[in-house]
Amino acid sequence: MVEVSHDFLKPVLHRDAVMIDATLGTGRDSAFFLRKARRVIAFEIQPETAARCRQAMEDPRLEIRVENHTGIRELDPALEADGVIFNFGWDPAGDRQVVTQPEDSLRAVQAALERLRVKGRMSLVFYPHADGRREADLILDWLKTLDHRQYPCEKVELVNSGRSPFCVLIERRK
């Protein structure tokens, strides 16, 4: 699903782009954004993970915030993001007991959608472990309330694997 997300986000990734990596984790998405973006803002709740990524990706265009992704709400209201990516679940290289909480994740997705510029894109990647299923269900239920003309949402999943990750791709049209 990472490749699906990156392919979806490529059209909004350019030399003047502002991108948000709402769940830094291993840094794979931020590294992808740094290939072209002018600015990347990344959120990470585990200080050790943030420090590891900061050291591995020393780049002045990368701003790593060691806080929950609900911190997106605290960004400058004038900031418009070209693209946003979320990977929900645990950090494979970090503490698996530290996971995002469904209600916080919903607030973060709502805030990110408000920051998304017209024609901007957002990818949400979900991992259906026990906690992740509740998180996915809460966010999917909210996404169903959005006007499909303004925010078309597509779900991409493997139909022949019940526990595989899936993603939701959103574009802001208006």
C-alpha cells in the first residue's frame, strides 16, 4: 500500500510542495517527499524514532515534530498542504505498545483535510490489527459523511487477503 500511496501522491509532489507526513515511523514517506518537496512537516510520538529519523535524514526542508499527529491542528492556519500521508498502527522499528488512538487519529485526519489545498491529495494507510481495526472503522465512518463531489475517497485493498493493509485515497476538489 505504500507504493499505491506514493503513486497517488506523485502528481502533487513538486519543488514548491508542502507535504505532511502525519506518522513518521521509519521515515520512508518523508524520504519520498524530500526527493522534490520544498518543505516536509513530520509528526512522530516516539522521541527515539524521531531522533533516529532526524539523524538519518539531515535535511533543512524536514521539520520533525515530536508529538501526536493531532498537532496538525496547531499548524499555522494559513498553511496549505499539497499532500498528506498517514500510516496508522505501530512503528515496526519502535515500541509496539505506543500506538495512535482512534479519536486522536480522527481529529488529525479532520485537521489535515482542512489544511489540504484545492487539488491536494491525502493517503490513509490502515493496518487491521486489533487496535487498528477500531481506528479504521471510526475514520471510515466519518469519511462516508463527506461530500463526494468535494472529497472523493477511494478505498484500495486486496480482496483475497483478510488481514492485509488497505488505503483510502482522497483528493480535495473544491
